[in-house]
Amino acid sequence: MVEDKRFQALADPSRRAIFESLTRGEAAVKDLTARFDISQPAVSQHLATLKDAGLVNGRREGRCVYYRVEPRGMKPLIDWIAHYRAF
């Protein structure tokens, strides 16, 4: 299920914080590393997990990759949650 991968990606507090940061605009790995008390390799791994789940995407500009939220990434989660709104 697509939702499973996305819920798993957002289950980690560091990934949620990175995702939340990206909702305010795109950022390079170095920018995210400076914002959080996380090593560059760890930030890169978290971004890879978020990207694999379809929640973020990136664009390369020279040596930097800039990540941003994938707007369609949350739709399956929102739809899944909306199904249970009646309860």
C-alpha cells in the first residue's frame, strides 16, 4: 500500500521535522544540516526515504540538490484519513 510507505517515512521525528521545514520552501542538504542537529549523511538518508515515499522531490543545481515537498505526495494519506472521518 502506498500509504504504508508514506506513514513509515513520516513516523520518524527527524524526517517529520525535515518535511515540515520543506513545507516552508525548498532547501539544500547543507541548509537542512545547519537547521537540525543531524549529520549530513543522516539528512541525506532521511531525504532519500522521504523521496522514495513520494513525499519530496529534488532538483540538481551544480553540486547541490534542492529538495521540496511533492504536493501530490500527501494526497493518498489525506484520502485514507478522510475515509475514517465519519467515526
